[in-house]
Amino acid sequence: MNIAIMTRGVPDQVRVVDNPISAGRRALGVRFGQHWYFTFHGLSGGGGDSARMLDAIDDAVGLWASQDGTSYEWAVGGDFNASPEDLQGRPHFPVAQVYRTRQATQAGSGELDYVVADQWVDRLPSRLARGGSDHWAVQVGPDQPVSDPSAPVPTRVEVLGDSISHGINSSHGNGYRAGLYDDLKYNFIVDDTGMVMKRDVDMVGSRRSGGMADADHEGHPGFRIDEIADVADCSIKEHRPNLVTLMAGTNDMNQNYQLDRAPERLGALIDQILRDAPEATVLVATLIPSTKAGMQAKIDRYNAELPRIVDERREQGKHVRLVSMGELTTEDVDGSHPDDEGYLKVARAFHAAALLVESQGWLKEPVPVTEGACDPTGPDTGEGEGGSAAGEGWHSLGVIAPGMQSPRGRTDLADFDGDGREDYVRVPDTGRLRIGLNTRAEPGKPHWADVDTDFSVQDSDQAESLRFADLTGDGRSDIVEVRPTGSSTEILIHYVNEGVRDGRITWSGAVVATNPKAAGVRRESVRFADVNGDRRDDYLRVGDDGAVHAYLNLPAQNSGYRFEEILNWAPGVSYGSRDKLRLADVNGDGKDDYLMVGSTGAVHAYINDGGRGAGGFTEHRNFVKETGYPGEKSAFRDISGDGKADYVVVYNGGAVRCWLNRGGNI
């Protein structure tokens, strides 16, 4: 017959239904109680016998029921070699329902594999792993009637990982979590009495985001495998999930961090999870594709090692399953994050895997949670007792801002309300600025409060020209537009920050400020920083090698602008460049210092004692030790409001990681 049925238990009866089409295959069926389950394979080239075969099964089951003096229901699953729409339109199609995934189930073809049944199956169809076949497996409903009302195992789910687990780039902020929750919660099990039983699902974790009701998770934008392990060290003990969906490694690829050992480090994280929650099953995702330059080759190498990592642990009896994200293509991602459709594919893949491990008996009842199982604040991200990877002069706060879902654009930090703490701003290519004020909260955990603003960006060129600097000395960052006019001079268009009033930041009309002594300066050479400590940001011209000419922003008699030139305020350093240069007050004396950031986050500081105009600089090598984070994303902003700029890493997606300045490594 070329077909077979695998069952968990011994069926009450096994029968065969002959195909009315002589060239076709017969159908094999098994009965459990009042339910018949058949498997069938339609003729190739369009499944010309499929509708006739379904009609024959319907007639046969009706005859058997009459002979046995009872009633039976039937379901037929298989490769019908015809689409559901085609099959349902054929004359011999019986009175029955099609249960389908609405996805292709054969490589290079359409949806050919599904279930047709004359019974109600209130459970969402799922497309499972393809494995080595050219077909995907499909699950529809339980594979035999469930008589135990407690059959759906309560599921305590911890979504663990980086920004994808958090939900960055999804329009609703839920990422794949909402889809997974709904599929687990509402994928019903129906028992012999017709009772419908929903699953008890509890999403757990130390973070909340998105619009879903149960929004708990453990997704940390920007985190590498080692940092996810730091968080999991507490979170798994605290929440004791019985199902962990793990997606980790994208940031290791993006940062080129210990790539040769990344698969082994993921294996160690899996082992750690199962030590802390032995009852858990860990679903390990392959990394999704990326459209970032140079990323895909690294992802492919990493993914190729994951089957070995998972198999080694399976052989030890651990409940670990690899979940392929191969359904996602570059059409489903923006950079390294899925779009909404991509997140649905992630949810479906995890859900199919969850059903599979449940069918294997891996999903165990959740154990009671022990309050205070660990310090909920978690360890300091980095190495070393009492310090961090950045050194003893810095305290890691981890990710202090997960990023804004919209608008898309670049992220910066500036003090817009004059309270000494720098606020979050997103600058779109077109449209209104979005600002989140850094309001007081728990130490080390700023609370970002959205505030309205009336400033809108007209186009991408204006977006590129915008800087945030306090030209008036009132403590609030203004908007400064650096726009070249012709090739002979540089102009500044100054929008004065009028402060926050009735929940809204307003800006005065555009005022033109000219600096004739900076004629011909390229836009990328212009920086603003307070180098003389008068609270007014000065105009700086930075050369390719990092040398700085300063134009002090001094009060003018007519309330206009007066710039006093200091050539070679900072002559630069031999290893420096404009791209590596940062200017910020890191010692709290009111004057911005000269800082050089290396490619992996190490910073050498030159404390501003007056610059070459008067006083020079004091050098402090490794003022920030190597953190492993990319230098081009590193900046210095005062997050705490103590007058000393803190060390931050601002990711492309807008997430911000911070190290609190305790005085630096001096």
C-alpha cells in the first residue's frame, strides 16, 4: 500500500478502504473509540482520485457504523496532490471540513498536505519541520481522542534572548510573543465528550513590552550570548519556566565577538538553563537571515554548528530541540529584525516545536516558584568582582532603553528639559521628532516619558544636518542645523529650546548664526561642545586626524552670536581620527574633555585643563577598558545627572546600553 500509520497505543480496529480508481492507492485507517483516522496519498499530477477516495471513505465509515449499531466520525490526512480549493470544488467531495495551514507543504509546489474530516477539530493546524523530505509535516488536532481533561499541560514560557525576543521592529511591540501565546492558549484539545480545554499559558520574565496583556519576557536588545547568560542566571531560577524559547547569537555575529566559540557558548547557556530548571524544555532557534553587509556568512557558519550542539545534549537525555527559522527570508527582515510577517513565522515555528515536544512527553508540569531565588537586579554585566568589563571606574547598568518602535531614524541623547539628565530622541528622515524624557526612577533604571514636540523634519538632508547643542547656556539642548550654503561659508540655523510646557517642548523660530572664520568647513567636521566651561556649547572644527580648532561661543552685545577662534585647541593624537573622537565632560568640572574610542570600546581620555589655549590636557590611558562593543556606536552622555558623562552604546535599532561613570579608570 506504500502508506502507514504510527499510533501511541493499540487501536480498537484497523481497516482498509479500496480506491474506486483502479490506478489509485487504498486508504489505511485506525479506530479509537468512535473516531476513525485514515492516511491517503492521491495520484500524482493533480490528485485525480482524491475526491472519489474521500467519498468512498465516507460511505465505508457510514456502512461500518450501521453494521456496528453506532455512529463514527472520520478524518483523513495525507498528500492529496491537489489544493484544498480544487479538491472542495470537485463533484464527489463529501460533506466535510478541510483543516489546512494555508502554507506550501511541498517544496516548489503549493499546499497539498492537509486533513479532511467530517468531525469538528477546534485546533489550529500547524506546519511542522520538513527534515530531509520535500514535504512539510502537518499536524491538525490531537492524533487520538483525549479523555483526560487535564491533557493540555500548563505552560510557563520564558522567551529568552536579544532584541528579537523583545520584539524590536514589530508594529505592536510584541514580536513573536503574541502569536506564540495565542497559538498555545487557543490551540484547543477536544475530548470524547466534546469538552474544549484551553491551555493555561503564563509568559514570564523580568521585562515587559508591547501591547499584549501577558507581556512578560526576557528579551534584551543588544545582548550577546554571554550577557543573556548573565540575565538567565537569575531569571530562570526566579521564574522556573517549563518551556524556554531561546534565540541568541545575532549580536555576537554583529560585534564579531568570539565567533569561533559562539556555538559552544550557546551550548553552555543551554546547560545553565537546564541546571537551574531541570524540568524545562529548551527550544533553540537558528538565527534568522540578515540584510546587513557581511552578516549572512557568519550566521550561516553559526547555524551549521547548532544541530551538533543540540544533538550532543539530546544524547545526554536533555530536553532540547532545534527549531529552524528557515522559513524566513530577507523579505521578512529589516536589517537583523523580522517585520510583522517574519515574526508570525517565528511564532509558528516555535509553536510547532512546542506541540511536538509535548507529544513526546517532554512538557512537564511547572514547579512552584520560590520567591527570592536570586537577586532580581541581576549581576553586573561584564567580568570581575565589583566592577565591569569597562573597569572599576564604571558600573554596568545594562540596557537602559529598549528603543522606540517608531519613527525609524537615528537615535541621540540630549538634555531637553534642563534637569541635567540626557533624554532620548529619535530623528526621522521626515516627520516629527520623538522625545522621551529621562525621568527619575529606580537607581540605574531610567524611566523614559514621551513628551510632545512641534519640530518636524522636512527631508533626509535636514535630518542629517541636525545637531543638539546648548548655544544659549540655559541648560537645555537646542536644535542646530548645520547647512552649507555654497562653498565659501558655513551657516548655523538655531532653533532655541523654550522648554517643556503643558507636556510639550516648543522651539523658537529659526535664527541664522554665521561663523565667517569657519568658511568652507564640511558638515561632518562640525561638532559642538563646551570646552571653556561657561555652559554654552562652542563651535568646533575637527580635522580628519582628530585635531580641533575651537570657536568659543561668547555672548554678543546685540544678543546675537560671537565666535572667538582658538586654533589647535587640541592638536590631536597619533592614533586618532575624527570618527574616533568624542567630546564630553567625564570628570564633572564643567569642561568637555577630549576622548578617543577604539574599535572594540576602549577609551583613552585627555582631561581638558584648558586645552592648548591655556592649561593643556592630562592623559589617562584606558579610561574605559575594552568592552567588546563597537567603537562607532559608543558615546558619552550624562544619564544619571551627576555632572559626569556616562559611557553609552547606541545601537542602530535605538537600544541604549550604559555604564555609569564612577570616576573612570584613573
